[in-house]
Amino acid sequence: MAEEVPKYDPERQASLTGVAEGLSSEDDAAVLAKLGYKQELRRNFTMIEVFGIAFSIMGLLPSIASTLAYSLPAGPAGLVWGWFTASAFIFVVGLAMADLGSAMPTSGGLYWWTHYFASPKTRNALSFLVGYSNTLGLVGGLCSIDYGFALMFLSVIVIARDGNWTPSNGIVYAVFMCCVLVHGVLASTISKAMAKLQTAFVIANFILIFATIIALPVGRASQRNDGEFIFGTTGNLTTWPIGWAWFLSWLSPIWTIGGFDSCVHMSEEASNATKAVPYGILMSIGSCWLFGFIICIVIAACISPDIESVLGSPFGQPMAQIYFDALGKKGALALMSLLFIVQFLMGLSILVAVSRQSWAFSRDGALPFSKFFRKVNARLFIPVRAVWGCVFVALILGLLCLIAPAAAAALFSLAVAGNNVAWGTPILCRLVWGQKKFKPGPVYTGDKLSRPIGWLAIVFLCFGIMLAMFPAGGPDPTPETMNYTVVVNSAVWGGALLYYFIDARKWFTGPKITLSEEDLTEEQAAAIREEGLQIEGLPAAAESVEGEGITEADPDKKA
């Protein structure tokens, strides 16, 4: 019998370039080829390292410390049960996103999924909105993390000077600026070690967690609060009703456990991405849910019953006061120093994630100067230009630090509201328009559970956006207590949609195909022509004339 000739598979063939260059395994590159993209980044990240970058961005204890002003006004029970309840809902969001991340792992996943599942009339506008909301939301996350670092770093100086010095807004911004610039340098120069460093970052996080949950109870051995205080004592240091004050305490876990989408943005650098991405999402959320609950219990057990004095600490950071009360000056200096180091590592990890999202969005021609920012460094195989573009935007947004603490607080809520829109939109599009187009990956919640999980996730995300818009102190805010999130996010969403309908609708066609036409299957090519998608370097499908040859074109040229 004649030897059977293997059937030609264009998707496998399309993956060979990435495999030959040592960027990826054949299976991972083939999965990416099915989505229309060639392999351009090196797949350095294992499943544990994908989890590591998300967990590192969340920076559990530093994030809880940075957001105590949201949770403590509801009292110790608000701190503890607010964390547990909100984390449960966030895990539901993670399940919905894990379904999508396993099925279609790509760096620009959120806006790619939106475009894929949305109706033909809405997909371009919604994809454009999600891409900008996610990109600026992640930059807002970088700003808020590095702003938190600046406050923690300066609180150590205040403690060392026994509270006899208060940093000005200008000094806070200067420390913030230096932090962002150092992150840019590191993210551009240690790319090959970045995956391995995530393990070290996770270890640093757990060292800080265990040091805190051991040292605080020991230091407050004779002054610990009882179980009734921890689990049953509510409070209300706002002028909102007590129930709404408890809901506002959810902002702490919502902001803290807000980096899980980084697993999606690292998809094209992850080995075995169809499993690494969803497991990274669920492991990072689950770890924060559990260990965050433990940390909140320990804080509630060891905090001074005069919570208002803790929030008004002369050290400028409630966690610094909690450490000081339990461990004295030297202990507070030691743990606050470890705290700001871990916070610094958080900022580095989120800069890596946001640079991949912005690179993916520029690869599809949606960001200003996309042709410039989409370039990948030929030696490092990372988008260095995208890294520094994110650094520049962060420095501009960080100027809010110079206005007032209330304006700077908008950076926290920008990350919450912007990312909630970016997470909820593709889930909604899948449920409303695209359920029949959805083909599950190896990690899937099942046909019976997938839809209820998706709808519950959407309800929670909408509620989270509304929470992020409320003034934390109460109604009738002054300019000093105003929540400027509604202003900042309205500018982001309104600006993105205005840009789209005035200009971008003329040329933005959604995700571009970076494979050559010869590397596409017949089904892919037919679907691309039917849906009007664009192959990079070739004219838009809508412009092609039957029977004519295809000529090269500028990928950034407006249709």
C-alpha cells in the first residue's frame, strides 16, 4: 500500500515560523493561528508563572493596606465580611472569563472576544470601547499602585521622624514619577528573566503575608479584640446609611483582586495557554479570596478599637498605624519597608501586563501611532515601545496627585470602573449574540452553568461600576471629598466613542489578521471576507474586487 500523505493543515503551517524561531511550541502557535495571529512574542511563562504575574499585580497585603480607607469605615465586620462576599462574586467573574480565556487565548482577548461575539452593527464600536477602557483602566491600575507605593515609602520616613514631617503633594508625585520610570527601565531590560521573577514576587508576597499574620497577634497579645468585635461589630464613619457603607467596603476587594485579566494579556507568552490562562485566573482569585479573608480577620483582631483615629493616622497610611500600635517604631519600619517593596513589584508586573494589552491593541491599528507602538524589539522579543508609551500616559494621569488626595483617589476607581466595563462587555456579547459561535476550550464550566455564571458576573460588574462612582464619605460632597471617577471615566468612555464615531469608524475594522492569506484555511478566508475583517498588509476585505490581484498596503492606512 502506498504511504498515506499527511493532510496539509494551514494552521499548523502558519505556526512553523514561531516554532522555528524558538518562540513557541507548535500547539500553542497553532491555537493562536486559529485566531488569525502569527507568533511574535516568546512563550516564557509557565502556568505557575502566569498565576504569579496576576497574584503579584494583586499584591494582596499592600493592596488591602492601600484600600483600608474604603473598608474600615464599615467597621471590623464590614472589613471581614465585605471582603469574603465581594471576593465570592469576583470568583464568579473569573469563571466566566476563564471560559473565554481557555477557548480563545490572545493578548488582546477582551476586545477580541467582544468583536467576535457582538452583532455586526455593534462589534466595531464595542470592541473599540473595550480596548480603550481596558488599556486606560490598566494604566489607572499602574498609577494607583505606584501612588500607593509613594504613600507607603513616605510613611516610613514619617515614622522615622516620629510624625514630625508631612510630605507635600509635589513630593508624593516626585516619588511616584521616579517609581514609574524605574519600572519602565526594568520592564525594558530584564524581559528574559521576567517570567522567572514572578516566582520570586509570589514568595515575597507570602513572606509579607505570613510575617503580618504572625507578628500582629504576637504584638497585640494583651490587647487583641474578641470574636464579637471581629465578626459582629459594624460601624459607619460615612454619612451614607450603614448598609451602603458596607457595600462601599467591597471596593477594597474589587480593586485588590482586579489584576486577574493580566493572565489574558500574557496569553501569547504562556506555554499551554488554553489551560495556563484559565487556571491562572482562577488560582489568583481563589488565593486572594482565602488569604485576604485571613488577613482581614487578623487586622480586625489587632486594630485599635478607635478606628477613626487609625484612618486619621499622622503617618498618612492606616496600615502604618496598625503596625506601629502592635510592634512599635522599629517593627513598623521593618514591615512597612517590606510592604512598599512588594508594592513596587506589583507595579512592575502590571506595567508588563498593560504593555501587552496596548501592544495588542496597536497591532490592530486602534491606538494613536499604532504603527510605531506595535513594533516588537527584535532582540528581546518584547514590545519595548509599548512599555514606554504606557509609562508616559501613567506620568500624565499621575498629575492628579498634585491636585488633592480626592483627585488621586480617582486613579483607584478608574481601574475598577474601566476594567469592569472591559470584563463585562465580552461576557455580555457572548450571552446575547454569540452563544452559538462559542466553542469551549479544555477548561469550561459546562453548558448548564456557563450562562447563569455569565449573567451573575454581569450584574456584579455593573454594581461595581456604580459603587466606584459614589463619594466614599457620603452625599453632598465638597470639591475636596468629591469622587472624580465619574469625570475621569466619562472622559475615557465618552472620548473613545466620540473618537470612534467621528473618525475611527472610517478605518477601524476590529482585530486584524497578521497571518498571510496563504496561511489561512479556506473557512477562515471565507469568514474574513464575509465579516469584512482586515488582513494586515492587505487591503480591507470590503475593498477587494473579485478577480483582482491583491497588492500590499499600509496596515495603518485608513480605509
